[in-house]
Amino acid sequence: MGSRVNLGLNSMVDSISRVDILSLTPEKFAECYQKTGTPVVITGLLENEREWTLDYLCEKLGDREFVFRNYGRQRYNQDKRQWTTIGSGVALQTMSFKDYAEMLRNRKAHESDIYMGKCSLKNTPLADTPSLNSVGEKLGLTQSATHFNMYMGPGGHRSGLHYDSVDGTLMQLHGAKKVVLFPPSQTYNLYPFPVYLHLRHGLKMRSWFSQVSLENPDLASFPKFKEALQHQYKVILNQGETLYIPSGWWHEVMALGDEMVCSVNRFWRVYPTSRAIFSWTRWRASLGMICAVPYMVLTLAIALFSSGRTQKLRKILHRV
């Protein structure tokens, strides 16, 4: 291993702008942020939404079953290049929401970093939350790519530095998160995992994740990361705030504090279309998905002809 330097978040060069929804029309949002692919924090969008406490979520979700990710705390001390799973590719387990809530209360979820990541709220009482459904309308976002997905877990959880191929709105509903961002231009200074990795690991690994540790980067192995740091942005996303993350923008999300932190994300079609067509990061992710197909087909075939196939298929679909 090469020498490591603890740069932490001290090298940040700027912060993401904050704009109140009262001063932002759909036309202004499109012109200033959507067309240019510029991140922004929007305040006031969720001002009438109640806080999503653990008790409130238990009331709404109770016995409903979800797929949870078991990351394990030891991952944070490992070299990412030795990982064989990442993101939704980590070990998965199914349980009811109330059982997971108990793991948060007794802190077993904290010990193993068990996380509720990208869990769809479709067909749940929370899917009809008025404030969430009004976000797209108020910003002029009309073509969603997904339904609402909940991201919830213990403080201290980190998403890992990655990018998405579609635009996203991250709505903070309990606690706060720290988000570190880099523009798409810094992709190769962030050393993404190679695309061919999908041939061996399918979607257990992701070529749209960075191999670099933000907290403790190995600058001997990743020297260009110094350049990326000159283009680093950061933001603290507080309860009631919404972060717009354009397609291709690298981001690592960290849950602050020591208690439960909860947010809801929704992905949107990239507009204008030219921004999607000429995005190399988007094409790169698509190539990774294509490379993952043979592995995924084999995994699906094995699951179909094995016992407990319903649970296995559900976990496979969670990774997509």
C-alpha cells in the first residue's frame, strides 16, 4: 500500500447554493439548475411535512417487509480495491419494518451498519404523502424515472462515493446528512471501478463507484485525486431540505449523529435530452449494466430453480 494522507473534508473549495422555493419558479429551476446540471439545495419544499420519527414510521410501515443491506462496520477500514460487494450488492436480509426499528433502538443496526437503502415506498401509506408528491410539480419535474425510495439507517453510515445516471431529488425527513460532491469532469480523477468488473461480479460491484476513500485517500495509488479535491463541494442537508443532484455528479452521503437518519429520494428523467446523450458517465454506467447481464441471467436461473426462490428473486431485483 502507498502512503496515505488524512485529507478529510478540509480541502473543500465551495458549498452548494441554497435557494428558497418561494423565490424559485419551475422556469427558473430549469434555466439555472436543470439545463446546466448544477446541484442546489432547495428549502421550504417540505415545510409542512411532519418529522419522520421512528415511531411515526412504525405506525405507517409496521409489519411490511423490506430488504435491508448488511454493510458491516469493518468495511470502513478496508481498502475498497479488496471489496467484492458494494452498494446494493452487499449481503441482504429481509425483515419487517418493526423488527428493523427494534434493531435501531437496541443499536444492533449500528453495530453491523444494517441499512434500509433504496426501498420503494410504492403501495405503502407513505406513497401518498402530499409534500413529497408536490416536489416534482413545484420544480417542474414531470417525468419520474422511479417511485419514492427510502434511505434510512443509523448515524455514521456512508453511501460510498458514486454517481447516478439520472437526476435525483434527495429529501431529508429526519436528522441530517453531510454530502460531498464532485462534478462529472472529475470522473477519472476519482478512479472509478473498471467496467469489466461486472463480468465477474454482476451488480454486486458497481463501476459507478470510486475506489478512493474520501476520509483516508491513498495518494500514492491515486495521485490524480489531488486534482479532484480542487473541485470538491460539500453541503449539510438538514431536515426539511431537498438536494437536487444532477446526473453524473459524484456524491458521498454520510448520516450525521448517532441516531436514526431518514431521507427519501426520487429519480427523474434527464432534461434536456442532450445532457443525457452527451454524458460519458451515463454511457459508461450503461456499458457496465450490459456487462452484468450474463451474471444476472445465471443468478436468476439458479434462484428460479431453488428453494426459497421468492425471497431470492426479491433480493436480486433489489440490486437492479
